[in-house]
Amino acid sequence: MTGAQVLCIGDVMVDRFVEGKVQRISPESPVPVFQAGAARDVPGGAANVARNIAALGGVCTLIGVCGADAASAELSTLLEQPGITAMLHKTHDRPTTRKVRYVAQGQHMLRVDFEESLPIPPQIEGQILASVALHLPKSGAVVLSDYAKGVLTLPVIRGVIALAQVAGVPVIVDPKSQDFSRYHGATLLTPNAREAEAASGINPQHDDTSAEASGRACLAQLGPGGAVLITRSEKGMTLIDPTGAALHVPTAAREVFDVVGAGDTVIATLAAAVASGTELADAARLANHAAGIVVGKRGTATVAPDELIEAVERATQPRRSGPPVVLTIDEATRYAAARRAEGKRVGFTNGVFDIVHPGHISLLAWSRAQCDCLIVGLNADASVRRLKGPTRPVNAERDRAIVLGAFGSVDAVVIFEADTPIDLIAAIRPDVLVKGADYTVETIVGADLVLSYGGEVRLAELIPGASSSNIIARAQMEKSS
């Protein structure tokens, strides 16, 4: 999807998240007292679609409407990022839409909306269609992000679809109206289950058969050549293609922290994939993986390419029934990035681990206690021979990796060929680097690098006398005697 050109038209807004605490009930009335803390602003609505497209490596031209106010200037600043060109038409008859969410201990307490949802005037409609005509020729897909805030009026919708049909550019719609015939001629419609039920009269959440019936009823309103993708929360997605055939995609979510903006991620991934020439079924599968990632994050979030690659690899490599055991450096890099995106601390330690003894077990358990995810770098056989002589290792690298992977404290093992793990550390950028207390911070390979980007270096206490070399030496003495 790198470089995919997408034109996005719709309702832009600012999403503000105010983090705080609730520790008591008001004595004035039975309501919680919210103690406000830090506030964070991110682009929302169609602006979040653009942000997601850019995060995936695509290029988005965003067309929307905002007020002549401070929030408009703030949104423009938020959108000044690589991969996004924003064309925000200003009007004095409405404020820039803002949604302020108050969140305590990860739970949404209240949302306050500042908006005006009246249809935009004909003059602004004309400006939007002129902007679309200007940017459509270089686009591989068009997104209509409808939040029912008045920007996607019927003339705008019909005008954009007509222009796209002439140019041969697919149009993907995230609808809000119950009348899907408004989007007649669109390539793909992406309603959620509630929207599909409102438009079709059939609840797609009952079972797959109901989802198919609901999707086909929605499809009938689009006209020939259209398709419908119903997002069904924990039941995944159902795609009805232009022939009426159904594809059911199981949910990819593992943990659901926050569903804010998940629909934006879905349509952004679909658009970037379709603009890159991906078939609709595969684009739906990618969007499903992207949604599974983003609902595991807090607030309005995006998905990075490495996270999506890691999710697809996990789904298409069924031999892994749990956390990955042995990874390549590239896989470990993506794995670490995905864990950090989930808000987890990545730890790293390394060694030969030839004959596992209590000292190793203590080191691994202590290392895992310092982080949420522990990656262990394991010296390859050739590296061990250079470090410890031609008689080592006693156990081959793959056997040593399997033994390490059997410990519940180890999330992933990476075998490295070099004498030091510096390249591996530079690739995965651990938040915590752990070595035994027989080292000092100054002598630990990679310590200066980890400290340079704000990571931590910690020293684990050793069990006296616990050493693979000592065990091997005693075994050799017993054998000779």
C-alpha cells in the first residue's frame, strides 16, 4: 500500500481525549467527580481516515469543511504530517466539529460534542466538487466518510460518484444515512451491523445467514457492480460481492480496549488496498486485521505497516498456537513494534544458554518481571565456538532455542550469528535491557544505545556458582575419574 493515492471527502473533526481519575461521588448530586488530567487532540472523522491511510504508507488528499475558528487552525496543524494534503473549506455558518471524551482508568465517562449538522450551502458544495475534479485523476480510490454532519449532501455524494465513474476510480462509502440508495453507483459500502439493520430491516448479528440476507438487501440499493461489507464486531465481517456471493471473515481482535475510530481504520485500509490493486476479498481481510489491531489500542489510533504484516503472518502461520518462539531478526522487529503499539514494555536479554541451570531460570524470570514481553537473543553455534572454543556448544542452537521457548517467562527467541547482539538490539529497540550483575552498565553491549532513546538498563542478581561451564567441567571430571 506504500504510495497508494486515495481521495477522501467527508466530515472532519477534532477528537479530544481528557484523561483523568474518578475517586469519589459528588456530595451535591449522585454523579462521579472527574479529576481532569492531560488532554490529547487527534484528527477525527474523515481526518482520522486520512491519518490511517498515511500511517499505512498511503498518500491521502483530504477534502472537508470546518469553521472559521481556533479548532479549525488546530485541525490544520494536526494534519500537517507526511502523506496528507488537507483542503479544508472554511465557512462561518458552523463551528469545526469537536468531540471531547473524558476517560478515567481506561473507561469513557462522558462525551461532549460541539457541532452543527445542517447541510452545507450550495456554494461550499460547488467548491468541494471542484476540488474533487481537480484531484481525482491521480487517485486510485475515493472514500466518502459520512458522519452525518452535513458535508456529504445528496448533490455532493451524487456529484463525487458521477465524477469517479467517468474516471474509472472506485468509490468506498462509510454510510450514516438509513437510505443506502443515496450512495447508488458506489463500489463498496461499509455499514456496521446497526446501520445495515436500519437500512435492510434484517439484523446481521443473528447468524451468518442473516448477515448475508441483510447484505444482499443493502446491495440492492447500490445498483449493479456494487458490493457491501458489513462489520459485525465480535462476529467479524461479511462481504457481499457484486454477484451476491458471500464471504465471512472471522474477527481478528484479541483484546478490545477501545472501538473509537475503528470504522475509520477499516475504510482507510480498504481504500489503500483497493488503490494498490488488491482484490476486494483480500482488501476485506486486511481491513479485518487492521481493525483487530486498532481496537486493542486506546483512543483514536492508527495501524502501522509492520503491525499489519505481523498480524497477517500470525494468521497465516497456524503452526504458532501461542506466543512466537523462534523468530528472525525482521520478525522480532515487527513483533516488538506490535507489542509497543499495544502499550507494552519490551525487554531483552541475551546469552548462550548452553546447559540451562538455576542461574538461567532466575535471570529469565527476573528479566520478564521488568517488562511485559521478553525477547531473548541466543548466540548461534558458530558464535558460541568463537567465544568459548571448539568444544562448545554442547547443545545445538535450535535445541537451545526450543528449551528457552518452553519457559513461560520467554515470549520470543532470536538466534544471532554475530559475536554481540548489537545489531539485534538496534533493530528491536527494547525498552528494558537486562544482563547479569557480573556486568556493569558501561560494559553491557547496547547499553549506550538503549539509554540514548530513553530505555532502561537493569542488572539481575546472579546465583553463585551457577554456570554452564562449571557444569560441563564437573561432568568431564566425573567422566575421567
